[in-house]
Amino acid sequence: MARKRYDESDHSAQENHERWLISYADFITLLFAFFVVMYAISSVNEGKYRVFSDALGEAFGAHASGARPDFVQALPMPSPALRRRAEAIRRDKERLTKLAGDLRATLAPLVAQGKVRVTQNGRGVVVEINASTLFEPGDATILPEAAASLRSVAALLRADPHAVQVEGHTDTTPINNALFPSNWELSAVRASSVVRLFVESGIGAARLSAVGHGDNMPVASNAQPEGRARNRRVAVTILAALPDPLPDLSGR
């Protein structure tokens, strides 16, 4: 019986027919690697999350918990009380912003001359008045022309519910006379003079306070005359009703 001759063309065709398996296996391997990488990226690092969660709890007054945190409940929605407080803070800031605009408009000539600054910060609205606009050097009696400007300010504050703090400041030039033994007394009496005028203009006394800082809170260098003039000032601060935006959530 004749032996069948080996046909090399048939063997080559079989190899070409099965070559797709190699490409298919490579594709499956790459797809598997892709899903492994995606899973690794999307997985939560529990250790880092626990540190973050405990830090938030301590910042808001809550005690850190050793139990495993629930990812869904770790950052709860604000409570109704917290939302109401946040809304009250927002409304209070809007009211103070409007008040600051009204004060700038009322004191526009003095603002334009650089004698008055009206700013808003976390404490409230600050009306900073140069002392030379209000008083004679070394004196605490309000000048008549300055009294008219202060009464205009008082007219805006009468209907406003916020507390008002008046702070007196001096430069480092020492003073020692029968009325004012030091800059402490001068700054305190100047602040009190403004408070007394506000009371006479119809602002409730319970809303007002006077503070004398002397030369301890400069806003410029006392080495130059310009800096000393800048430091001699009276600051009228309309205090925010809710200055602390981070209430205690610990339940105490």
C-alpha cells in the first residue's frame, strides 16, 4: 500500500486557521488587566477615609469612632437646625452688605478724601474714621462738623438690630495731662464720646459698647508722620449677629 505523501500546504493552512486564538487570548488578557486597573482606581482607601472622617468629627466637636464607618452615612446631610443657621448667616451677611453700601454712600465725601474707610469682614462692617476728622489733637470732644456725619451714621443704625462696638486708637506719641494720663484714657474717652453721641441720636444704649486700645493695635508704622496719623482713629464696628459659621455638632 502506497504511503500518503506529507502535504506541507495542508499543515500551513491549519496553522493559519488557528492563529486567531493567539490574538483572542491577547485581547482577553488586556481586557482583564483593564478591569483590574479600573477596580483599583475606584476602590476606597479605607485607612485614609477613616483618618479623614475622624478629622472632620474632631473639627466639628464630635468624638472619633473606632468602628468601621459606613461610606453612605459618613457625610450626612446637614440637619434642619444647621440648614436654618446657615440660611440665617447668609441673610445676615446680605443685610450687612447692604448696610455697608448705605454707609459708604452717606459718608461718600469723607471716603473720597481718605478720611473714612468702610469695610466688611467676619466680625461685621467696620467704619474707620481718622481721629483728626473727629477731634482736636489730644482732645476727646467731637468737632461740630464731625458730629453731623456721626448723626448721619446713627440714623442708619437706629433701625438696624446689630450690636455696635466703638474702638478708640492712638499712635505711640505719649500724652500726660490733667485729663488723660496716658493714651489708654485718651482712646477710651474718645470711643465713649462717640457712643454718647449715638445714644443721644436714638440708638439703644444696650446695643453699644466703647473700647480703648491706646497704641496697641497700629495699622501703620509709627516711625513716620503719615503712619501715626493713620493709627489715630476711631473704628465703629457693626457686629454680625452670627459671626461663628461652625456650630458645635457634638450634641453638648
